[in-house]
Amino acid sequence: MLVTVDPARDKPPVLKRYVRLFDPAFTGLTGTPAQLEPVYDAYHVYHEIDTGSGSSNGYVVAHSSAVQFISPDGRLRGVGDWSDSPSELATLMQQAQS
């Protein structure tokens, strides 16, 4: 699952196209900021909107890039990042499934 950190831009059709770039089996989660805040809190998703960036879009979104491994019962079982090797990520994934 991918969770948007920019619900103003990431409406369902946009998020669907983006998620498919990763894996068609993934699900995208969007909603209002109030609906998403409990998800961000539960899974430690850092996000911040910078309106003073001078971007042509009016703002820039800074966010975490962690890969979070969640068990079938919804518990956070591990966190990886893009510097982890494939074998380290595979181990975290296996631990989350048990």
C-alpha cells in the first residue's frame, strides 16, 4: 500500500496511476488530511508542506521514504529504507508475514 502525503493533488485517479508504477497489486490510500492523520501517526509517516519554496505548483511536500512492513493484522513489524539491500528487505518482509 502507498499512502499519499499530498491529498490535495493525489485524488484517486492520480494515485491509482502512480501506485501502478510500483506494483499493480498495491493499493493507494488517500482521503482528507483529517482522515489520513491517524494513519500517519500509526505508521510514523513524516510529511511537511512547504508553501515558501517558490515551486510553480505553489508548494513542495517533504516526506519520509521508508518501506514499512505491516503484518496481516495491521501491526508495524519493521521499517526499511532505500539503502537496505534486497536481502535485508526480504528478511523484514518475511518477519512481517509471520
